[in-house]
Amino acid sequence: MGTSHNLSDYDTVREAFTWDDIAAEADWDAPTTLNIGHEVADRHATDRGRVALYQVGTDGELSTMTFWQLADRSNQFANVLDDIGVEQGDRVFSYVPRTPEHYVALVGTLKHGAVWGSINERFGPEGIAARLGDCDATAVVTTSDNRDTIADVLDDVRTIDHVITVDRGRGVPADDVAFDTALDAASTAYDVAETGAEDDALLYYTSGTTGPAKGVLHKQRWLLGVAATQKYAVDLQADDLYWSTGDLGWLTGAINTLGAWFWGTPLFTYEGEFGPETWAELLDEYPITVLFSVPTAYRMLRENEAVLADVDLDLRHALSIGEPLSAGIVEWGEAELGVTILDTYGQTETGNMIINNYPTMELRPGSMGKPLPGIEADIVDPETGAVMEPGETGEIAQRGD
């Protein structure tokens, strides 16, 4: 594993940065023509052996999916959306755990030109219905395990015409689209929607901490922002194996998945929920080099650090998001994980981690870092918008580009 970093000197890179450099990496003429689904799958599918996803199920079994397989299977999903009458711009939502089918549906929906959204499995029927009803969702992807929950939602949300169900051993209702059966019958060839920078791509809802959850719509050009984050803050290298523990039900999951796949970096994911012993075993068994999680998970590992006693770690880098990262956790990470856990900041509304600590930058524990190259952010007076002096309290503002 090399020791060089993508961001060698923050000030130098920031001064020279232009979004055209990120756009130039795309296969199409970005941002004029840009389709996230194509850029994260098809352009890496020339090598049949290049792995996109290593997924471990709750039974401990490993499955792998190459970019070639992701490209083909997502094409089949896009064809199924065509077959059932989903139109470009329609809302397609998921209520699915971290399974290969979930990632296929994400990429296939984006290729189709429909708008993708996802809801975390922690939400019950009321929370799901509020989101799907708010945006007039057309289709829902779920599993046979979650089908009863979705049944409760259908009574309240009349816009949903299609339920696409992954059979996890319980069977699929006759009126549903059976995920595997439908995809197996569909063509692996698909003319990807010729979307551009300003076309809608993703619709995610805020967590609702300050009131009702709000839908936030992101356009196809969103991909360029997350690609920059994965390059400079996450510092992804060609030979990394990246475990972002965030679920696709949160925008963080989509940011880390699609941003990494833009660069062709393979992802690792575990279907189950957090458990210190299980996570320690996974970090021991698989050569995970970059870990992206939340402070709560790091704290629980620290409280149960005996599980790490005999673990052989391959980590070179770790990051955190979602809540403040304490100096104590940073110190523990350096001692026990052998890496400095770098804090990042973003919201569903910002679409990305817009303020970060970077591997080559001096770390101030308790600080969220500096704006991503290409991002203008500051602390402003909430009443006037004027930039505050150092040491004064205000609100974080990002220029909306």
C-alpha cells in the first residue's frame, strides 16, 4: 500500500482546483451530458474480473459482484423499470438492507433517468408513508421480509403503482414484480438515459431532528462533488478496499458508494447491524484499508476493545461523520487502530461532506476541518449573512454551487 496522498498540500490544491478537472475524468462529456449510473458502473466494466462489491450476509457468507456484473444487472433493472411503465423523473424508492440487489437497483434507477431515494429499515410504516407520500413515489423496491411493512404503507400512499420485491425465502405476492425473476428475463443491453448536469437524480429525506423530515433533491452533477470528496478527503487509492458502514437509506451511504465507484474503488459491506465482535472479525478477515463510520461505532469498539486484541488490521485510513468526534476517540484510534480517525461534516442538504479533515493536514482534535477544494463555506451571521470573525459564533453556510 502506497503512502502518497491525493491531496499533498491543501492550500496548493485548493488554489489550483477546478471542477473541470473532476468532470474530465467522466466517460461522457460531463457535466453537459452526465449519467451517474453509467459513470459508476459501465465505464469500469471493461475488465470482467474487477470487483465492485464484496458483501457479507448475516450468515457470514461472502458474495462478490464485479463491475461487469453490476453493469449488466443494473441494465436489466433499468429495462424492468421501462417494462412496468416507470418514466424518467419518476420517484423509485427502496426499503432494503445492505444486499447486492440494493446496489443494483440504485445504479439501474439512475441509468433509467428515474429519481432514486431510499429509506432506512429503522423507519416503520408511518415514517415511510410520510416520505413516499410527500414525493408521490411511483415504485418501491423491498424484500419479502419487509413486505408486510410496505403493505401498511400502500394503504396511505396511493401513487405507488409498483412494488418490486426481492424474495428472501418468504415468497413474493402475485401482484408484485419478483426482482430476480423479472431481471433474469430482461436484456442486459440498455440505452442509458442521456441525462445532464441539471437533471434530477437523487431524493433523500433529512433525519427530521429539527422538525418534519424534508426532501432534498440532488441533480446529476452531484456526482462530481462526491467524486471530489472521495478523492481528497477519503483519499481513495486504486488498491483500497473501502468499508463505508452507512446504509443506503441515508445519503451518506449513497455518497460513499457512488463516489467510490466513480473512481473504480471496490466497496465492502456487511448486511447486519453493528456488533463489536462481528466488526472485529470482519476487519480481521478482510483486507479493509479505509473505514468510514460514525462516532457511536468507534466509541462502542473502544468500550469493547478486547475484541480487537488478536485482530490483524489492514487499515491505513479511517473517517467519521454524523456527530461530533471527540479528541478521546481520536487518541484511542491512533493507539488501537493505528490510524487517525478524521472527522467530516455534511448534511443531506449539502449533498456531500463539504468540510473535512485531510490526511496531510495538521489535525486539531474537535475541529471538523476545512472546506473541500471547490467548496466555499464559512461561519456567517444568521440574520445578515455577513461572515463572522474568528472566535465568534454563527451558522455554517455553504455557497450553493
